[in-house]
Amino acid sequence: MQNHTGHDHHGARTTHGAHAGHDAHAGHAGHGGGRPGGLSVSEGGYTLEVDSTILAAGARQHVGFRVTGPDGRPVTDFVAEHEKELHFIAVRRDTTGFQHVHPVRDGKGDWSTELDLEPGDWRFFTDIHPAGHDGTLTLGIDVAVAGPYDPRPLPETGRTARIGEYDVALDGVLVPGEAAELTLTVGRNGRPVTDLEPYLAAYGHLVALRVGDLGYLHVHPEGHPGDGVTAPGPDISFLAVAPSAGTYRLYLDFQHEGVVRTAEFTVRTAEAAPAPAGAHDGHHGHH
């Protein structure tokens, strides 16, 4: 859990469910849908390429990459989603070191950013909506960072995360194959925070990663700043669909007093509710 003074870099440690004005994500498998994104380096003719899949040891690293289109050339025309042309997520394979940054693109389609990378195997994700494509895509690629690797066990976080003076409480459960509401409540020194600031067109940003393969679910909260009904805290509610039973890591970004902070949780899916008696009448043998 980290504090982040810059708005374009959410440090080593984000989050897109139902969202007013979120229709542009209707075709995005990784945005609240039942299928995780980021498991493929190439999809729909678009491919994520990094300058190098092996990086030298050293905490602060320059990372260069591009997204090539169906014609094999770097893409330079994107539809902005949540105020950015591209969202870049980095996480080590043991789910530590989570970072959500917004790289800079040049006119040739090459992107660059700075990341804090400890030795180990990392997964990089790009969340994009290429112009002319029918929706957003999440592409993923593995990168190895040289040096002694000290993998960490999966943290058992409980239902409350602490970040300095702030605490974030998680209510709700993930249900395999069903939309479930998750509510995160932000407090500071024991008092509710009711003046959260908009960050990437929302009061909170939540990423869920499936432990084991880092399947990526990018969900946004219900409602948005300025819609006349969504309060700026302390509660931030999301709709999320877990694609399968299992364990997930949740990373919530929220902004208060000009600083982006991140709360992390480890959650396990609950069992789906049984179908009502007689729900399958007339469909004997059909599952």
C-alpha cells in the first residue's frame, strides 16, 4: 500500500463494473465482464511489444514499448478511456509491486515510462481502445528483471487495509460468473472521508487480478463525479464479475488532498447461490 504524489504514476503496489457513461467498454472482456483480459500478448490483430523482455537489476527502470496494429505498424490513434489514451499496469508475478502509470507516446507510436521494478518475473498490461476497433483491449506480456529474486507469500489482508492515516474497509464478496457488488469505505483517523477527489473520471479505481495467472478484471465504480447522485465518499461501490472460483488480489486507487493512495486486498470467491427449486423444470438433463 503506497502513497502516490503524482497523478500519472500509482506506485509499487488501481481498478473499471457498472459505470454511468461506461458504454464504450461494452465490448471489453477485461472491463467488468466474465472473461479476464491481459492473458494474451496479441488480440484482434493488436500486439504489445516491449523494447526488451529482460531488464537489468536496478529499482528504477525505463520501459519502452508499442502496440502494433493489424498492419504491423505502431498504433498512433487511440480513443481516450477514463481521460487517458493508454493505461499501463505492472505487477510482479507474486502480486507485489503493483503500479498503474500513464506513459508518454511520441509521434511514431513508441511509448515510454519509468517503473520501480524489483528482481523477478513481471506482467505488464496495456489497457487501450485503438481508433476504429469496436472496443477496448487489455494486452499482457511477461518481462524478467535480473537479480536475486525473493518471492513473497500471498498476503492475508482481512477486510481492512491501512495506508498511513487512512483505512479502507471492504464489504461484499466475489461470486464466480455473477455480478456482485463490492463496496469500499474510506476513512481517515477514524472519521469517514466525504470529500474524495475525482481521479480518472471516478472517485475510485479498482483492479482485480486472479492469483495464479494474473487474469485481469478492470472495473469502475457505479456512478461518476458530477452525475448528481454519486457522493464523493466515504463509500465507493463497484460491480465485478469473477470469471472463476479462486483467489483474487484487489487494488483500489483513490485520491484525497491531491494524493493518490492505493489499498490492497486478498479475497476469495464465495459460492454462487443455488438455483431456485423448479428453475429448470422442462429442461431435464440440460445443464
